[in-house]
Amino acid sequence: MPNPNDLSPAETIALWADKIRDLSAAGLNYSENIYDKTRYEEIQQLAIEMLAFATEQPIESITPLKETFFSRMSPVVAGAAAVINKEGKILLMRRSDNQLWVMPGGQMEVGESPAEAVVRETLEETGIRCTAKALSGVYDSRLWDKGRNQHVYKFTFLCEPVTEKSETPSHSNETLEIGWFDENKLPDNLYNGHVKRINDAFQVWKGNGQAYFD
């Protein structure tokens, strides 16, 4: 298993910024004293500046996250759908931002369950309707997603396609193409962070394993 402490200096600073972001969000949520709130706002700004420094981005590009990401009091929660058909082929999409093949998925939203989130994301990104059948794993981004700027808990669900005919995806700008792949014939430019998740999902699909967790 990868070591969560085996991070580059930039990744370490980004993780520190994320911890400060979490503390400042909690402070702003629970503090009633105006002076304490002012201090937590200053800490929040420090987290923004640290993240900008670690990622070599202008502060102006991160500031808009102040009302969304920086207001959260916990790690981000995201999910992926391992959609495997009866022939044992898995649905993958090639992302438009990095041109790598991945399982469909994304950040979960308030008001939906983790399983509902991956089903929604699959439809939005690929146009494929599916149903979640089993949890195949819960993964810590510090271990499996090198280069992440935030701490993320990622759920992967084994899913079954309702139909393999793709509808027009609502978020088509995120996807260059989709395809169905055999377990032993995955694309060469597969995102490395999904290699273990795909393997774990196939083990659950075959009935050989339980859900993985870090």
C-alpha cells in the first residue's frame, strides 16, 4: 500500500492548507464571537494563499472557492461507478481535461446517497443509465491520487448497466469518448489512480472479494 506520508513538498503544503481550511470552516460555523469569526476568516485566507502557492495558481483563481469548497468542515466526498456488463466489460470514459481513461464519477452533492451520486454522474458524463449493486471500495486520495490538492474520500460502486445504448450526456463537455473494455484489455492511457479501483471492482463482480477500504 502507498504511504500517505510519501508526498512531495507541494503536496504536503496543499494538505496543510486543506487541514487549515477544515479548521477555519468549523470555526466560522460554530463561533458566535465576532472577533473569533474575524480570526477564522484570516486563517481561511491563509489557507487560500497556501493552496495557491502549492499549486502555482493565482490567488484569484482559488478565491471563488471560498463560498463552496472552503466553507466545508470535512474532506471532500466523491465517487466512481464501475459499470460492468454481463460480458465482463467495464464502462470507461476519456476525460477532456487530461485525455486519460477513467471510470465515470465525481463529487457527491447534498441530498443524495453515495450510490445515487455515482449513478447520476455516470448518466451525466456518459449517457449510460445504471444501477448500483455493491460497494467495491472506499479510497483515500492521499494514497491513490498523487497530485490531488485536497483530501478526498472516494467511494467506488459496482454497477450494472440498465442499457448499453448511450443517451446524450448532459455534461458532454467533460468526456471525449466512452468505451467498454475487457478486464485484461484496458486502455494504455488509463488514469493510474483507477487501476486498483477497477481491479477491486472486478473481484467483487466475480464474487471473490469484499469491499476494500483504507
